[in-house]
Amino acid sequence: MPKHDHDDDDQEREYDLRWADSAEHKEPSARARMLAARWKDNPPGPVPFRADPDPSGPRRSSWVSTTVVLGCVVLVIVLLGYLNTRSPH
């Protein structure tokens, strides 16, 4: 019986994997090719590693809107209190 067991297949497969891993040029993924084609005509601008949050982000706008709403409520309460003290009962 010839010695063509799984050992030979495993050694051959391992050699193929080492040969493929040591290849100098590896083909880029489909996404990398798509982005390269897109950026060829319209390159992206530089982006910092950790961008500062946008000053007009949701935190500031929610804080400003909360202040405006509370200010309006206080204004209405003061106005109603003022009108009640002026009206003769």
C-alpha cells in the first residue's frame, strides 16, 4: 500500500499556506478596491485620530433648549403672578 496518507496532504497544505503567507503582494479586499477607486477621484480629507466633539453637537443644543424652555416657564409664572397682584379681586 503506498504511503499517501493524510500526513502528506497536511504537509503539502502547510507548505502552500506558508508560501501564500510569504507572498510579497496580496490582493486587496473588495472593499479596499472600492474605496481606492472612489478616493482616486475624490480623496478624503485628513481626519484626526480622536476628533473633538462638534460644538453644535446634541449635548450643547439639548442644554440650550432646556435653558430656553425653563426660562419661558419662569417668565410665564412671573407674568401670571404679576397680573394676579394687579387685578382687583
